[in-house]
Amino acid sequence: MGQHPYFTAAEYEQRLGRLKARMRAARVDAALFDEIEAMIWVTGFGSSANRWRCAVIPLEAEPFFLIRALDAGICRERSWIEDVPFYRDWEDPIPVLAAKFAERGLSAARIGLDFESYGMSVGRFAALREAMPKAEFVDIGPVIAELRLIKSPAEIELLRRAAAIADQATLDAAAVCIPGGFQRDAAKRAQMTFVEMGGDPYRPGPITAGRGWNFLHAPSGDEPLRKGDLVHIELTPRIHGYSARIMRNAVLGQPEPERQRALDILIELQDRQIAAMKPGAIASDIDAILRQGVVEAGLRDSYDNITAYTLGLYGDAGPRTSDFTRIFHPEAHWPLEAGMVFHVYASAGGAAISESVLVTETGSERLTQLPRGFIVNA
């Protein structure tokens, strides 16, 4: 049995217990997971989808992890699952999977899948049904994504560490945003800080520069920075996949009065949002603080994007750069719970600001601690 570098065996036992409670409620005999975030959370290991792989958790029988032969060894080292059947890269994994279900007496079982899984193609699902004609495949939805919403103390500690990296990397990236410098200099410096501080060697996040009001999240350019430019720095450092996030703007010279006014309003509104984030608060009410405030201040004609989304575990080979399991918008009528963590962000009037925020038992806590305002390189 493998040993995880950050989580104990007791942590995985607790996760498995929560998962099996949801499986019993859904009346399934086994559940199959093939999204990398789900696999990592429940087993401790996940790999890219270059070749299909999945973790199978039966209610009663022993679990197993089906994977390509090349990755079987590291899977055994990093996962608590002991049974790791594998197949060669040119072979079809479905017969191996069906044989493992049969070995456990589950050929005619009721098997739960997430029908929205990005890992389960139409062709794969058809092959699965053909290989196991007596089984019943049912949709149990994004069960693990929902279980992952409430973070354990060990997960929160990783997010705190990632937030500290975000703070320092933002300062380091902003420091090289000078006339004659380049956006890629900022990206390079941020990524170096990630690694130097113990983070994953992962892409830094959006870093874009320009003038005017509508270039945030634009592709990075290769033009030299000039006096008067604003550099949008949005960093997404990770530690073993656990990502904190932060947005700040570096200004080459003094910011224009209207841009400064916009940021001041965004900070005041977002501070009110963060103060309102406590257990039992309704997400749509928190969302309205910023959404309505920005429009009433004349910074936007309408606010058409969300104002916060889930933070936590991200697979390094997954297709999603953000986790929208829970998002803040006008129809988000769900309550916040202690242990949830969100990226709370705002942009308008050519300015942007964001924080990583933990919902605590009594209120909220900013995990990112960088001073709130423009980083001015005069």
C-alpha cells in the first residue's frame, strides 16, 4: 500500500466512508470514477487521459484501479488501493475492466457513473455496456466534486501554503513589470517562485498587459512593456494540485484617476462580500453585493460573469482550469458551509482584484494576504 506525502491513511478512510454513504443513498453496488480530480481525491493518485483509466469503488468488495502498464507502478506507490490491474498501450482496457467486475461478482451489479464526466466518451460508454450487458449503469452525478467542497484540516493547510506562494509570486512577478520588460518575464518569475517555495511546476496563470479597459484575460503578447501600461497578474499556484488564487494589477506609472476609482469601489464591494461569507449565508445574496454595486456605481452596464467559484484540488492533466462545482450568481440559492474555499474575484473599469477565501465556523478568512490595491512601479 502506498504512502501519500500529505494525507494519512485515516484521511482516506474518512473520505471513503463519506463516499460510500452517498453510494448507499443512490442504491448502487459500485461506483466508477474516471475524472482525474475524483480519482486523486478518493485514491491519492491520478494520471492523464492519454490512455483511459478509472478507479472502481464497490460497496462491499475490494476496490481496484485500472490503468495503463506504464503507470501501474507509481499508482501502487501513491495510492492506498492494492489491486491495480493494467493493460498495454495498444490494448482495449474494457475487457480488463469487465473481468475485474466479474471477479468481484459485480457483472450484473447496479453501477454508478457521473454521466457528465469528461473522461467517459459516448464510445467508451457504449463499449462498457456491451462488455457488461447484465449490469445497470446509473447516473450518480458529480458525487466526489460535491464531497470535495468541505475541506479537511490537511487540505486547508495545503491551501494556506499555496496562498502564501500566490502572495510572494505576485510581488516577484510585478517587480519585473518595468518599461522594456516583457509579460513572459513576469510569467517566468512567478513560475520560479512557485517551485522555489515548494509549489508544483505548473503554469503561472493569466498575465496580460495593455491599456484601456477591456484587455483583462487577453492572450499574452510579445511587445515590450511601456510607461502607462497595466499588467493584469492572476496567479494559480498549486501544492500537490491544491490551488489558491489571487489577482492584482501592476501599473507602470501612476494609475489614471478613473481606474483608481474603479479599483477602490471593487475593493470596498468585495470586502463587504468577504465579510458576509459565513456558514448559512446564501451565495446569491453575497453575489448581489458586488454584482449590483458595480452596476449602480456605473462601472459596468451589466455584470454577466460569476463573482466566485470553488477552490481546492485541480488535476494537472484535467481539462478544467477552474472548478465551478459551486459558483456565485443571482440564482445560486445554496448556503455556504464551514470548510468551503472560494476564489472571490471582481473586474470592472480596467481594474481587477481577487482573493482566496475560507469559510470558517464563525465567518471567513482571507488566505491570500497581499495588500489590496494597485502595485505601482513608478
